[in-house]
Amino acid sequence: MKITMILTSMLLCKLLAAQVDGVYWEKIGKIKPRNVSEITSNTWSIGAETMDRGYTIYENWKSYLAPLGFKKCRIQSGWARTEQEKGVYDFAWLDSIVFDMKNLGVTPWINVGYGNPIYGGDEVAEAGVPDTPESLVAWDNWLKAMVRRYKGVVHEWEIWNEPNYRISVDKYATLLIRSAEVIRTEDPESKILAFALGSGVDYHYVNKVLKIVAARNKISLVDEITFHRHQFDPDDYKAVDSLRKVVNGYDTRITIRQGESGAPTQRNRTRALNNYDWTEISASKWALRRLLNDFARAIPSSYFGIMEMKYPEEMNAKGLLESDNQQHVVRPKMTYSVLQHLASIFDDSLVPLADFRWKASANIPLSVYAFEQKETSNHVISIWLRNGIPNDFTRKFYQNLNFQHIQFKDPVYVDMLTGDVFEIDDKSWNKGAEGFSFFHVPLYDSPVLLIEKSLLTIY
């Protein structure tokens, strides 16, 4: 590990020595953000967790939701907030969120998790799974009432949150089956999302649970496995690849989804990823790299979260919107506009391109992915320096790049961090026997694009 870090640092020093300021091509505009109403479909979700406990207030930030361009939103159900008197449900707080999101064009998906103190459970910790006859019946009844109420609006239900941290394999398997059957009884067309696995992506836990579910002939109840991925290096996918392999071993019909992943914008104001001097620049680079890595692997992806969350003991600085102590929006952070850039370009019209080859003029660790628009066969290439934790440098170094099995007519260069779009002059690219070559392309540890100009909306 230390040797790898030393070599990476040496490499970066060499690159920084060759850096230049800015981009030498002519700037022709910026990416124009798209409202969700302008996007037919995409695989992006924004996290709006913790409203069930009052850590963010929907009315205070909802005006920022649709302009972001993410078509889905992950929310938590709040059993303890909804049923404060046994058998009496007050859905008013959740109604105001679910139905308003629908009107905005954003589809909520709901995580059902955490216990209820009136039945002996815990409303905030990972523990608290109902396990007495009374609490289990109450859990069933609450699920039935909620699914019935939001049928036709909410189509995806995620069962519990990060159970691998505190809940035994058998206990979670039993809860998963029970809850999925209750939900499917009320809405046979609903999708069941399992696990919301903690960010270590404990695929061994998944394997043990699915083994029990399969032994009980209930594997058909599970449609997706969700996992969380708060990790310093946004390019590390070894555990995710192992998770997919485990899931495929039970049923290739079951897909995986990244359900919670985000970086803070400063040190010591958050829980996960708290031992690093994060800034809005490094967090924005992290967000782009994490979500584009997911998109390149055809993994639906949720970013955590839209608003800074005011926990009882601290402010979680992972939000796209800065919050004050009264939980009002102070301002959108850089990452908000950065994810607007992402949503403006990467929708469901683009698919990863499998038959794609590339090479660079220097042997440096790059992440390079290609995408194709299905209707037009136009292409997008994303590129960034794979350097572990993103840094705060915005200066760029040059590389010559060659690509095979792609096509360009009028390519432009996009810096996804700033949203700036640049013309690529005729001397800087050509098509030859070895495919398309681009010369002196400015790169750094944040994604840039070589993209067909017609795929962009510029202002």
C-alpha cells in the first residue's frame, strides 16, 4: 500500500511539472442544465434521506430538486414518525413529499427501515428490527397501509438500511421475505430492493442471506440488490464486482444498484470519509468519478444527498446544498452544478460501448469509457486521471489519445467540473487507419469529455 502511494505521488509530481494553465482551444459556451421535465428517463437518483427524523426539511429545499435533473429520489419511510399511537397512521408529512415529487416529475423510491419505539424498536439505529408477535403484526399493517396509499406513485421499495452492520443473517433473511410478501400482496407489480448494504459492500453477508432466501424458494421476491459506497477512492470497484458475481450466482435476473454514495465538502463535519481535507473541488471530482464509473458499468446510481443533514450531534456536510442551523438553504455548492452537467448529458439515450479500444501517449493510470447514443450512433468518451482520492488541482496536462471503434463528425471538448465547452481545431484531431486520434488533450483527475457536439445543449 505504501509503495503504491509513493509511486502514485512520484507520477503526479512528474505530471504537475508538465502542467499548463487552462485549455488552449476556444471556449464556445457552457453545458445548459436540463430540468427533469426535459429528460425522458435516466438512471440517476438523488438522496433525500433522514427527513423521517427531521434532519432535513423538504419544504426548505424542494425548489432545487427538479432543476437538478435527476429523475428519481431515495427517501426513508419513517415508521416511528407515521405511527406514534398504536394503529393510528399520520401520513400527512410523507404525503407532502411523495405527491409533490410526483408533480415535479421526480419518482420517489422508499426505504422501509428502522424500528418504532412504541413497539420497543429503535428509530435511528441499524438495530430495532421488529421481532415480537405484536411488533411484527404492526410492521405488516404499516407496510400494507403505506404501499396501498402510494400504489401507482411509488414502484420501488427497499427493505431496511445497512442490515449487515448489526442484524444477523437469518433475522434479515426472514424480515426480507416477510416484508417483500406483504408489499407484493398490496402491489404485485412493485419492485423489491434488498439490503441497502453498508459501504464496505459485504458481499459475503449477501451470499449468506440469499442462500437462505433461495433455500426457502423465495428468490423470485428480490429484484435488485442495493449497496452503499462511501469510499475514498471512487475508482475502486473490486468489492462491487464481487457482489455482482455473488448475485449472478443466484439469479441473473437480479440487478444491482448503488443506493447511497457521497463525499463531504470539508473535514470533520461528517461521519464517513471524515479524515481528509475535502473541499468543494475535490468532492465534486469525486462525485463525477463515482457516478460515471457506475454509469459505465450500467449500474443505476444515487448520490447522497441533496441537502446537508443536521444530525443531533453534527452537520453532515455531504449535501449538494449548504444548510444553516435552522435547516434553510444557504446556497448550492459546486457539486450541485456539477451534477447538473452530468444529468444534462448522461441520460438513458446513452449506453456504454463494449467494443472500444484506446491508448495514450504516456503510460499513466487513466479511466477511459465510451458511450453511444442509441438512435444516432453518436459517441461520447470520458477520461480522467485515476489518482485515488481526488485533489484540488485544476491545472491540466496534455496527452495524445487514440480511439478505435468510435465515430466523430464534429467533436468538442467538455470540462465536466466547470461545464465549459471548447471547440477542437482541425489540427488537433484526425481519422486514420488506426481510428481517431486527438492531440494534446488537456486532462486531470476530473472527468473531461470528447463528445459529438450535437449531443450537447450549450448556452
